[in-house]
Amino acid sequence: MILEKINKPGDIKKLSPIEYNQLAEEIRAFLINNISKTGGHLASNLGVVELTIALHVALDLPKDKIIWDVGHQSYTHKILTGRKNRFDQLRKFGGMSGFPKRNESDYDAFDTGHSSTSISAGLGYVQARDCQGQSYSVVSVIGDGALTGGMAYEALNNASSLKTNFIICLNDNAMSISKNIGGVSYMLSDIRSSDSYIDFKENLANNLYKIPGGSKMVNALKKTKNNLKQIILPNQLFESMGIAYLGPVNGHDTEKLIKTFKVAKRINGAVIVHVVTQKGRGYKMAERNPSKYHGIAPFDIKTGKVLKTPTNPTYSSLFSEYICSLAKKDNKICAITAAMPDGTGLSKFSKWFPGRFFDVGIAEEHATTFAAGLAAGGMKPVFAVYSSFLQRAYDQVLHDVCIQQLHVVFAIDRAGLVGADGETHQGIFDLSFLSSIPNMVIFAPKNGVELGDALYFALEKHNGPIAIRYPRGEACVDFAEFREPILLGKSEVLYKEKDIAILAVGSMVKIANNVRLRLKNKGYNVTLVNARFVKPIDEKLILELNNDHDLVVTLEENVASGGYGRAVCQMINDTRLDLACLEIALPDDYIEHGSVDILLKEAGMDEDSVEERIESVYKEIKWQKKD
């Protein structure tokens, strides 16, 4: 077993080239076996095994820096840097992250989790290196899908002016670029990737510079070469920007990759190394359906089937049914995704209404302003997006949608804690950053049925910006007997009593109800409110609660700062109500990976903790009133 020789950083350097192919096969078997037990990102990691081996051989890590765009494809990198024995705790609480983490290893140069960031971060490293007179290589690895993000092009534009080495590795696993380039590019790549070609270019230029008028001759030769290439290869985007280009290179030929990276290190400027890989390579199921195995729960290796399937429909699947049903009756409804039709539940919509479905690629900022344009043109756009990805479009939500009060519906999936993906993916800030924007309305349904009612309200009864946020996973089926019509800014009282009132947001209604039952068993009177609207809050209801309650408790799966609880307590304070207010929310912090149940407990938001906190505060209130 070659993999047994890889136990600490640098062990890859001790292998002979003849061992690389076997090592790649063993790493793939290791990844399939371990991810089948823990879950994780499979297809993307299977596709970059040889690429990662080549980078580790060609570079001097950790002095040299690798920045993985998104970062979910860094598992082989973790294996080669001494973390092989930690894969049994991958993405578990207290275990190894599924993404690069600087606090986890010196070999992780930059924390990543969202798309299209690696070129910007790598360029920052390059400039920091040069400012300090240091000498090391920087490689940003970015996928062809991530190049649809505008931030990547901003960084490429900036990198084009570099006069010092910066390697951008384009991991093309969909062959979207190589199809456009064709066979001529492969021929030129073989010539340009050779040491003799690089030496020839350098020697020719150096000799010409020594003779009178030589610099003009060099510039003329470069111009002639570039003009010829533009005729032969009209799609040479990168070189037209002033960025050198090497490739396409077979991403599963380790020795060819090593050779190409060594050549790339000699170029004084930014250079694209175009590597063509196969997503899911080595596991037939993932090769056939890479999207399914992009991020996968524990599964059976032989059949490829997920071991635990949801008992109830997920919020995403219900959203899919609801929006399709509404779009049948209203031809102004259209849907937008930023490269996530499957994850957000819009695949069905794309098939039923292809003329009203828009996948804009990994470009949330563009998607938001695009939706604003659709709304201004008379359509009813629904932008379905994960909570943590909407963060990227804050300015567009504020500037392009809300200032104009345009009728854009944001269907915010994966809101709240998402679990194993960790800090970069927890959707725990949306209530805060959206609440700060004037004209924005925010709704959080208590169960799957109310999600449908909310979508109907947003599209057919409301006219203006509105966000509907709902969690990942199975939809709550409780509270089916409660289905009060939705009115703007009005909460839903589920159980009316006195003394203690719990105002719960969305996913927390179920926990709040269980806490209510526990407190009732202890003799307390408890009102339970489904908050529904996070903005605007139901001020009339809070004024009514002041008549016969001593304590208002807010419960939300969002950070405390700027959240629903903060708004409620501010209103109570501003109106000088005789009500105590207890905010129960997530800490103002980044929350690591782990199961949602464990994370709630760690944050003091599980049923035991919430019950204890409410009882303690209420007893203190009663004791003070006696005095």
C-alpha cells in the first residue's frame, strides 16, 4: 500500500514517479470508503486526486501556498498533509472540517467555503510576498463553474497587470472551455508547455533586447504572435487579457501536470494552467451523476443509495411543488437560481416552465439585480438561494431591489444552522442583514404548509420586496390545525394564556412548543406565538401581551445582534412597557461544523437549556415584584 507511506506532510516527496498512479487509486478508494460513512463532498474530490498530488510534488509546502476555491475539493490535500487519520471525524462536531482551515493546519493557506474567491486571495498573497521581498509560489485552484462568478473576473482583470509569478489553476471538470478551444490549442499547448519553448522565448527576447531597436522587435513579434493566435483561436480569453495560458492538460496525468506546474513557476506574470478533470472519477455512480454525489450523506458503496432518507418531504421539495402550482395559474411568475437548481428545488420548475426559468451561474449579485430588472419589467421573480450565499448580494438587495420597492421574492433555503458544512455555510445572519434594509419584509413559516401559504401571499397578495426563510431538511408537519390567514405584519397566536409569552420564529416554533408543555407541567402559564413576520414585527400583539404577561421570550435560529429578539426588546423599551424581555438566539459568532442538535445544545438553544433559562428569569421577575 503506497498510501501507508503518507503519514505526515512532505511524505509525497519521498515517492518515486512510478508510484503516483497507484497512490491516486488508493486515495480514491480511501475517500469513497470514508465518505460513505461520514458523508461529505465526494465527486469533486475524486476529480482532483492527481491534480493535488502534482501540486504537492511541484511545490514546496507550506512555504508555497495553495488556495482552493470553495475548498470542498481539498480532501486529498488533507490526506497529503498528515490528516489521513482524522477522516473518521470529518465534518463532525470537534472533528476535521470539510474545508480548508488555517487554524487546522499550516498547509491550509486560506479559509474558503464560498465560490470565486481564490484568485482574489491568491493575488493578495502575491502582492504581500512582493511587498516584503519574499520568494514563494502562489497557486489559486478554481473550477470552471466558479468562473461564472463576477468576483473571479474582477481578480483576473487585476492579475493581468502582474509582472511577477502567480499561477491560476483552472480545474475544468465540465469540459465547457476545452470544447470551445479544440485541437489546435492542444497542439500549441504541447509546444508551449515544453522547457525548450520557454528557454527559446527567454533567450530570443534577451538577445534581441541587447541590440539597437531590439525592444521594438520583441514587441512586434509578440503582437504578430497574438494576432495570429486570435485568428486561429478566437476564444483565447485569458491571453487577450494579458494572462499567459498553458493547457489544456490531462488532469489525470500526474507527471504531465508536474511538468506543467514547473513551467508555470518560471513565468513572470499571471498564468492560467488549464487542467481538464473528470468529476467523480473512480466511482461509477459519481461519474454518471456527479451532481448527486457532489455533497452526499452516508451511502451504500455498492448501490450508491443514501442510507437514511427523509421521512417527510423537505422544505426544498415542498417549495418546488408550491412554486410550480402557482406558476401554472400565473404566467408572470418566474424563477432564478445561481447554479443551484437541484439544491433549491427548482429543477422541476425548469422543466415545466423553461421560458420562465433562469440559471445565471454562480453569480448571486447578478441574480439579484437581474430579478430587480424582471420585476421592473412586470414579472414576478422568485430568487431561490441558500441563506449564506445571499450574503454576497447585500448591496444589490438594498440598492437595486429595496430602494425601488420592487416586487422580488427571495426564497431563502438553508436558513439557520445547516450542520456539517460549518462556519461558511451556516445561514444565521439573514434575519439581521435583511432587517437592516428599509422596505424589506421577512417571513418565517412554522411548517411546510405555511411555506406554501407564505409563497402565495408573497406572490399574489403582496407587492414589494419580501424574503421567506426556511431551514434545511425535513419540513415540520406539526401544528396542522393552525392555519390563520396571513396578513402583513401579523403574528399567529397558537396558545393564549398569561404570564409568559414565547414568540418563536420559523423552525424554533416546534422547540418552543415542547418547552411550553414542559413549563405547563411545572404549573406555569405560557402563551405561544408563531411570530411569522420578523419584519415588520407585530407591535399590536406585544402591546396586548403587556396587559397580562410579565415576560416575553423571543426564540430564533439567527444571531442575536440585529435579529428578531433585538427588535422586539427595542420596541418594548421604546414604548416603556412593563414587560421583561428575554432574547434567546445564537451567539454573535461563527459556528463550527457538527450536527444541528449538538450545535443547538452548545448554543444553549436546545429544549433543556431554553426551559431552564425561561424558568430562571421568570422566577427572578416574580421575586423582584414581591420586593
